[in-house]
Amino acid sequence: MIYVTGDTHGYTDFYKLRMFANAHPWLTRDDYVIVAGDFGGVFDPFTLDEDLVLYERLPFTVLFVDGNHENFDLLERLFPVIEWKGGKAQKVRENIYHLMRGQVYEIQGKTIFTFGGGTSVDRARRVEGLSWWSQELPTYEQQEEGIKNLARYGNKVDYVITHSIDERALYYPVLRNVLSTAKAKVYFDNQILNWFEDNVDYGHWYFGHYHVDGKVTEKKTALYSDILPLTKQPPQVCVYSLKMVDKDASLIAAKEWLKTAEGATMKVSEDRLIILTDDGVDVSALFSALVGKAKPCSVTAL
């Protein structure tokens, strides 16, 4: 499975990934959560290991495009550029990768174009080389690399994931109605993304930066707290133990979840609750409903 979310800012907004991991205990290092910029795990050289260990303990693999709040000097100095899944990347830890600007990756049968970078509207309050780095802004060279790589795919990809967004998107209600005056201005990063909006045939475009969740258009989504699946959940069998719990309360909670989970069925066998889901059903809400009630024995993808 592949999921995508908005800014994590190191430990500041890390909690959503921990909560997501708790609600999805079946995920492994073969599953991916992509952070749409402002990852923030590579920021302070004095607490680098401490900051990254939070992400290392997650059961899945974390991928991130860079935002405008990354320590680019540290990224460039410590982590060599490698070839990964068809594009250039930096391996930060065994389960943490930086997806670089202008790259196309092939992950679980999907093509994903990435382009990080953005403008720090609070730059005046920051110190260059300490809390702000000029590399936050994308360059024309990086844009050209993106154009070249996209040409290999006929300018068609399944997903685009960026930190900032193209200029025209700023005028849609989801962004215009919530942004401060400073952040709603058109900056160079918005302008450089215009080419990709005008020339790329994409299935869906996800971006962070603006600290808002919502659909801008049918094919473009802003992310901050939400964690959304890029691919469908495979059919699964979920087995829960009903030993030493309130069996009636567990069954009531499961039945309530079933009302919202089209394509899922439930069976009770002695002291076990068995849930069978169809393709595309996300059972994380079921796990949440049964917290403190039934204990999951196993979750098996079919």
C-alpha cells in the first residue's frame, strides 16, 4: 500500500504517523507513507539521531519530498544520492528516503512524479544556515530535469506529489479562503510548477505546505493532517479474539462499523470475530472501534 500525507515538521506533527501506525498494525516496510514536504526529520545536526529514531520505529517506510523547512546543507552533506525505484533519491535510514525534485518513481506499479521546494514566508525571522536555507527554492535546472524525466513517460504519470502548488490553484476556494495574505501570494515555486500543471497528464496531484486538508479540484488535493491511500486496500481477513472481553460490546461496535463498510462481512466463530473485506475497504476505523474491546489476532491480505 502507498499513502500520502502533509507536513510532519520533525516531531511537531509526527503524532499523526504514530496514530496511523497504531490503526494499521498490518503495515510493513513494504508499505509506504509519503510526506508532501516539510519532513523536518533532517534539521538539527545536534539532535539528528534522536529526531529520526521516531520515524525509524514506524513499521512502514517513510518517503518525503523536501519542503521549505529542511536543513538542505545537512541533507547534501550526509546522504549520498542513489538510484531508487527509477529516480534519484537519498537514503536517510533503512526505512526513510528523500524523493528528490524532478524525479519519476515506479512504486508498486504506480508512477509518481515528485518536485519539492517552497518559499518560507517567515524568512525574515529566520537565520540563514541555521533555520533557513536558500536551497528551499526550486531551480530552472531542476525543472528541466523534471521535464526530461517526464518525457520518458510521455508526460503521463499516475500521481504528482509536491510541497508547494501551481499558481492557479491558489485562487480556488480551499486555499484562498484559509490562507494568510503572505502565504497566498504567488511565489517563484508556484510559478515554476505551472509548467507541470499545463503539460502533464496526471491521475491526481497531492501537495502540502499550506496546512489545510481539502480538495482543490477533482484531481488536486491539499494535505496536512489527513493520510490518504494512493492505492486500494487489498482484500483482507481480520481475526479478533473475544476472550476476556465484553463480547456483546465488541459485536455492537463491529456491526456499527459494518454499516459504513460496503463490501465487508462479519462472522462469529466461538470466541473469535472474523471480518472479511473486499478490495478497497480500509479497516483502520474497525481497529479504532474495537480499541479496548476485541484484540486483533491477525490481519491477512488475500
